[in-house]
Amino acid sequence: MAAKAHRTLLKREESYAVHALLYAAEHPGASAARIAEDLELPRDFLAKVLRRLGKAGFVHNSPGRTGGVRLAVDLASLSLLDVIEAVSGPVVVDTCQTLPRCPTQKRTGTCLLNVAWLTVSLQVRDAFAAVRLDSLVADGVTTSNAPA
């Protein structure tokens, strides 16, 4: 029997965003190109992710020889959930949770599956919220390199 491919919970851009933030903590001012090369990520795709992180206020992206990517916040103030939602929006297990009434509720008046989805979504959100980014960097690395 052939091995099945893994199905990840996170989207690529969410994973890349977390890795890029940790890299920026370890290498303040590194260029986006260097981050992409060192993390073996597609350069253009990472640039898109870094723009989202900049828009969220998590990093400063400065072009040019003296530019680079720098943290705009202390990683202790960010959780995995903060980063994931900044990049992709609210975490839900199933899109029926986003509807006022899912198709089963419309048909039968109730949906126990929707209750299960909500319960799991809350557990996943809590788990991601419990992981602070500063806990993911090597000892001795400053988790805030935003300009004073």
C-alpha cells in the first residue's frame, strides 16, 4: 500500500510567516532574499508573506542596501494564532461555521456536527494562542529588534 501524502493543518504562507519572524529575530536586518535562500523558500512567495506581516505591524520591510526585515514587535507579544490570523484570517475547522445556519440546520433545524466543529475550532485556537513566538527562538536571541 502506497504511503499517503501528508495533509498539513497550516497553509504554506502561515508556516512561512512564523519561520520568517523567527529568522528576523535571529538575523535583524536580513534581506528578504537572504531569508528566502536560508529557509529554502520561494522568494516571490515569501515577499508576499512579508508584505502581509508588514501590514499587520509585525515587521518593518525596508528596501535597499541598509534595509532588510526587522521585527516591529516583541515576539513575546505574539502567539502562533496571531500570526496565522494576520496572514490568513480567522481559524475555523469548517466553513459551515461561518454561516448563520449551515445547510443541515436549514434542512432539519439543528446540526450536531456544527457544534462539534465549533468545539474543535475553539480547542485549536486555544492551542495556537498558547504558543508565544519568543518561546520558539534559541536561548540568547533577542526577540525584539524594533527600532527604539
